[in-house]
Amino acid sequence: MNTTRRRDAARSRQALLAAAADLFAERGYAGTAIRSVGDRAGVDPALIARYFGGKEGLYQAVLAADPLIEQSAPSVGGPPAAPHAPVPATSGDDGAGADGAAGAVAGPPDESAASPLATVHGLVDRAFDKWTSTGVSAAAQNVFRREVDDAARQATRERLDTVLEPLRGAADSPDPQLAAELAVAVLFGVGVARDAGTLTRLSAVSVDELRAPLTAALVAALGITDCQ
């Protein structure tokens, strides 16, 4: 394959991924037809089988490309960023916020070594980056959909475990799995509600205004009391 054809193939693949991400988020897995993906991408839908092996492979590729889910894995770290103002904590102490996978100061790239509060801040920051750049992900939408078929549900669960794993480690709870799932439900639920626009104040508030109360809600769900 020559250079021009490789560039064309890469553009077609990316166009299909972008279109599929939008449609899976809008319509769910079951409601998204292969032809609709091709039409929105402006690409022959037959290429989905060539590049991804079919609809299930395309969905897997969309999940794998989601920066919120992919970067939540403990082996993947977000870039350090500037600290935020303190946020309220359930213990009555102030907690310091930060962008990326950092806490009050730029932290290590490995989230498994981060403090529980830094893990929460990193997840919130990645969620905000996702919501303000490309919108709520298909995985987040599918957490709340009942019509997802078994293959898509299993794929979503497997990818969500990259979010749940560091949260289980951060949780101070007799049931870390439940605490992590509650935190994910809160985080993704806020994103979906903002996207839907049915809760007008939640939809209108800026991410800067939302950061402290959302972080406090996740801290409470995880039972984190050490907010230093």
C-alpha cells in the first residue's frame, strides 16, 4: 500500500471511529446501524468489517479510544497540571484538588501510587476534559441503558474496570467494589444528565463550579476520610 493509500485508510478509520462514538452515545449499541455509521462518516460502511471486524469490534475500538476510560487504568498516568483551590471534604478538613493524575502538586504517572484523593481528582479532571471536548462517552451512556446486548454489555464492563480498579484501591469501605461502582454511577450520571439538559442548573454550571461538589460527592461515595 502506498503512502497516499495509507493516509486515506487512516482517515477513513478515524472518521468511522468518530462517527461510531457519536452514534453509540446518542442511540446506544443496539440502536446504531453499521450503515448509519458509514453515512455519518462519509465512508463506505463495508470498511467497518475490514478495519474492525464488524460492529462489536468497532464498539471495542470506540471504548479503547475513550480517554476517560483508557487513562483511568493504573498503568497509565495523566500529565501533571496546576493545582486547584481546596474542595470540601466529608471529614470537615479541606482537600486540595489538581488536574490530571496529580493531587495538590504534580504527582507520579502511576495512579496506583497516588493518594486516594489524587485518584479522585485525576478521574474528575479527565471526565471534564472528555465532556468539554467530545461529549459524554458511549460507555457512560451505556451504563444506564437496558437495551445493550450481551456482547456490548460485557465489553463495557471490561473497559469500565479500568475506572473501577483505581477507585477500589482508593475506597475506604468494607465493600470497595460497591463504593467504586457508586462513585462511577455518580460521575457518569452527572455527565449524562448534563448532556441531556433535563436538569437545568446542572447542565448550565461551569466545570469550575462543579468541580468541588462533584469531587466531594465521589469522596463521600468512596468513604475517603483522609483528605490531605
